[in-house]
Amino acid sequence: MKKKLFSVLMAVVMTASLLAGCGKTEAPAAATETKEEAPAEEAPAEAEAEAPAEEAPSYDPVTLNVAYMPNYGSLWAIENAIAQGYMEEMGITVNLTEFQDGPTIIAAMESGSIDIGYIGQGAHKLCINGKATIFALSHISNGDALIGGEGITKVEDLAGKKVAYSSGSSSEDILVKSLTKYNMTMNDIEAVDMDAAAIVTAMLSGGVDACATWSPNSLKILEEMPNATKLTDNMTFSDQSVSLASWIAMPTYAEENRDILVRFTTALFKAMDYAATEHQEETAELVAKQVAQDSATVFEQRGDAKWLTGKEVAAGAADGTVEGYYELQKKDFIAAGAVEGDPAVSDYVMLDLMVEAGNY
């Protein structure tokens, strides 16, 4: 009986030992399974890394006839927008056409031969009067100058003298400002209205005593006439006015083609970022090729303005700075009797478009 009981107890002990042994051998297997499942937790990250990059937006292609003037200020942004591929990114092909002044550009836009144009300070009065809509600020200019020939060293010396200018342009604007500053009017001089390109010839040949013009004409005259004197420039009036250069379109075109203008301005702004403070020699070469001038001569024009980046213009349009520029300009024209009424800047300047175009 004791032997039988002892045998039963031994059997129970051995069975318990076997069960314990089985438990120990299964533990590593469980650990192994945990390690094998770890990569499965990283799968979402791998899937995310392998996700295709977001495709750039595609645009309906459009060809634009764009008017410019043959100088650095007119072409610095548009030439880089083309050369750096920014216009192509926006689906835009640009056909450039040269003009001598802003009023002529606006007349071509009215005829339908030009879609978009660049203007200097003087032609902005036509925008204020409702003839065109401004959709992008280009830069703050210092390219206009009133120049006296030999013996004319101050504005007062212009009394009774023959002075060449181009009506409706920034040439007339700086002439009137200069005369007004010294209590003179156009009646105190012999004003000769002529084409901008003819002013240089008239001045160099002695056909006129003085002239009001812009860069590069002003630079050429001062270089080739050692006895000539720059009487005033845009900075002479910086305490009371601002000289702006802008991109414009006809009001109807701007209303019907806002998307195209946003795309065009986005490309311009990217180009302005590229060239405002750097790449100016490269820019001069691009401009020189377009206007068939020596690149060194064009490079000298880089001092004609405060070159703004696209980001600066977009931010300024958002915070009121750009509107302030155009308001000051308008008040200056009103004081000179050059514009009709006192419209809100937002009536003829697309500030919201500049903000939208800056979202790149």
C-alpha cells in the first residue's frame, strides 16, 4: 500500500515537472514572435515615405503681348521671369514689344494690340483717371532727372530757356515738380514737347537748353555733356512724394482675366526676389540683349531705383504700405492739377491681387 501511494506521488511530481518544463520552452517563442511583429508597426511610416510627391499645378497655356520701355527698370523683372522659367511655370508665353513712354503703351492697350504694360511715374495719372488698372508695383524709381545744359546750374536758370520734355510721362512730372518747387510754372520757360527718343539728340546737339527725361537717356546726356548739370531727380522730392513704376492692364481685361494676372504677377514676384539684391550683372546682360545696348551701360542703371522683392510688395499690399505709396502719389498729382477727382486707391490698384500673387 505504501509502495502504491509512493508511486502515485512520484507520478504527480514528474507530471508537474514536465508541465513546468513545457512552460519554460514556450517563453522564448513568445519573445521571438514579439520581435517579428515590430516591423509591422513601422509600416505606416514606410508607406508615408513612399507616397508620391504632390504634383505642381497645371495651367491653361496663354500668350501675352507685353509692352516695355528700353531700360533696366522696365525689364529687370520680366526678363528674369522669362529666363528663370517662372513664366513657363505659370503656363505663360510672353511676346515683348518696345515703346518709348507710358501714354503710348496705354494707347496701344486701348487698341487691343497689347495685353499688359509697364509704366513709369507720369503715366500713373491716367490710371487715377480710370484709363488703366494697376495690378502690380514694380519698384520705387529714381530714374527721372531735370538736366541743364552749359551755364544752367539751378532750376531758376531755366527762366526763358528752351526745355525739352515728353507730355503725359514722368518727364513732364519731374519738370512740373521742379518748377513748382522754385515758384515757377511752364509759362516761365519755353517748353518743347517731343518724343522721348528725340530728347537726347536735341540736348546733345544744342537744340534745347535743358531737358526732363529718364534713365538711360539721362545717363547718356550726363556722360556725353561734361558741362551739363543734374538739377533735380526723384529723390529731390522724397520728403513730399514718391515715384512709382507699375504693371497695368485695361480695366475690362483686368476684370475678365484676373487669374491670368495673378499668374503673371506670381512669376514677376519670383523674379523680383531673384534679382532685387543679387544677380544684377546677370540681369543687365539679359536687358542689354533685349534692347541691343552694351551690358556695362545697362548695368549702370541699377542705381535708378529701390528694387523691391516680390515678398516685400505682397506684404506691403497686405499691411497698407503699398496703398500708402499710391495714395501719396495721387495726392501729389491732385496738388499739381493733373488728375480729376480723388478716387480711392483701391478703385484703380488691385492690392488684393498682389497679396494673392505673393502666396508662392
